[in-house]
Amino acid sequence: MKFKRMLFLLSIVLITASCKPKNEMASVSVVNPSGFDRLVETVEVPLADLGCDNASQIKVVQMPEEVEIPSQVIPCVKGDKLIFQVRLKANEEARFSIVKEQAQAYDSKAYAMVAKDRYNDFAWENDIIAYRMYHEKLIPVDGASGGLDIWSKSVRKLILDGWYAHKDYHRDHGEGCDSYKVGPTLGAGGVGFMYEGKLVQHSNYKDVEILANGPVRMKAKLTFPPVLVGEDTLNFVKVVCLDAGQNMNKYTLKFDKTIDNVEVAAGVLKRSVGDLKVSKEEGTLSYWQGKNKSFGHTGIAIVLKGLEKETEDDKHYMVSKVFSGDKFTYYSGACWSKANRDDEQNLSPDSQDSWESYTTTFSRQLDEPLMVEIQ
């Protein structure tokens, strides 16, 4: 009887060992605690928690299938992080093995570049959509504009280099186009400051440092000229992140000192026709523009947790809140009604209802983060 028990225990050990990939450093369990599906979400794991001393020798394997998935090491001030993406149904759990081996070369789904032949535009994209901000070099040509521009895509490949090279991206040649006009406004989810009930906008960016450039995440730090808000001069940089499979960008404004009671506003440019929906409870603004000729509809959204006020001026719809500290974070993004015309996967929202649903779900994901456990 004792011999049979020893055989049983030995079989358990052997089975467990057979399910563990060679050179495994850690096992990561990821749980979706929500009652809704997470279609594409990024998991962040500090390298220090994995006992990893060589970021170039690390890969992520999904278990029990033992399939390697794309991953990336992101530089962070408080320690680098390993990131990878998951797809989880409501209340589902998944397990991943972190292995000490050279990762495969993955096709990038997040990318950023500086268009030196086009006044140093800073442009970035993922497999869903593209964005850009303007450099100071453009001011003598078009005037000041610190707003956010959209390039709408209907293909999953990266297009920025090709579109800039062809110099004809205002017409749709089958991949999408730039049909969004920003001008001297916040554009599609830009940010500014409120003073005595009026919007104070920042100007074009001065410098940019691309901190990460795919395959999973694009991360960059942009420096802007000082902004005079009342009698206070604000110096800040803006860090933007865009992950593969996401419409939303994460923006973090970092100030050079602690500021007190500054009202920060994020907004969208008004169009002649459009449907606006704001939820203070969810911290969201969703704007579905009317049809733009043959270009279709553009959806724009802002997620600002703790938003206190909904307001507008002659150019913008805005949401804002009073802020004190040295960092301010919000999210904004866009979609296009023709994004899925050649894609059966329907990865991007392409209708008003799907866009409003996406925006609400995105906000709730921030309130109910994935549960990550390292073993």
C-alpha cells in the first residue's frame, strides 16, 4: 500500500514536470475578474519579479498549448517591465510560462516615427489606427496646433512609412487615409488647461524621444514649450503609449514641479453634425461624427477618470477636472466606420453603438484590472 502511494506521488511530480517548459523562470497566472470579455489587453510584469537579469533572453509561452506569444520589454523609471497580451472571457483564467530563451522575431503591431521630410511630424500607429502630432517646424506654414490628428486605416499592416513616402495620404487608395482636419484645436482628444472658464492650449511639440517601438507597444515622450495659464507657467512633457489591438492611447502629462488646483481639459473638435454622449459615472466622452463625404464616419472618445465638468466652447466639446500634483493621466482614441471593410475579424469598432460600447468597456477595464500572480 505504501509502495502504491509512492508511485502515485511520483506520477504527480512527473506530470507536473512534463507540463513545465525547459528553462522556465516563472509561471504567470492572469485572471479576468470581470463579467465581460477582455478581447485584447496587455499584461505588465516587472522584470525584477521574474528574477531576470538579461532582458534579451526572455520569452512568453502560453500554457498548456506551449505556444510562444509576442512579448516586449519596456523601459520604465522604476524598473523595466515585460509585457504581453491576453484574450480572456468573463471570469476566465490563463497561465503563461516565462522562459529564459531568445524570443522569436515578431511582426510589429505598434510603431512610431518622425517624418523628417514633413516638418518633423511625430506619427504613431498600431494594427488598428494611426495618429500624429505636429512639430514646431510646421508653425510658420500652418500656425500653431498642439491637437491630435487621426489617420484612419482599413488594413492591419503598418502604413506610416509608405503613406509618407507616397505623399498622397489624403485620398483613400484602399488602405484608408487622412480625412481629419485638426487646425488650431485640440483635434481628436487633445488636452489643454482651463483658466477663468476659457481653454488655454499648448503649442506644437519641440522634441520627442521614442522609448519603445513594438512589437506590442509604442511609447514616446514629447516635450512642449511652456504654457502660461493665468500667472503660472507650466512646464511639462507628455508620455504617450499605444498597444497593439487598441484604439485608445494612454497619455501621461509629467510636470517639472508639483502644481496646485489646475483644471485640465481634454476635448474633441466640434463638427457640423455629430452625436455626443458624456458619462460622469464612467468618466467618458464619446463623439460620433456625421458622415464626411465618401470617407464615412469617425468616432472619437476620451476616458478621464474622476471627471468633474462637461463644457464646450465655440470649437470644442470638453471634459475636465481640477488636478494637483506632478502627473496627470487620461486616455483618448478614435475609430473609423470603414475600418473593417476587408477584415472578417472586425477588430475595431465601426458603428456608433459599437464605439460607445467599446468606450464604456475600456473605462470599466481600468476600474477592474486583470489579476496577475507570479509563481
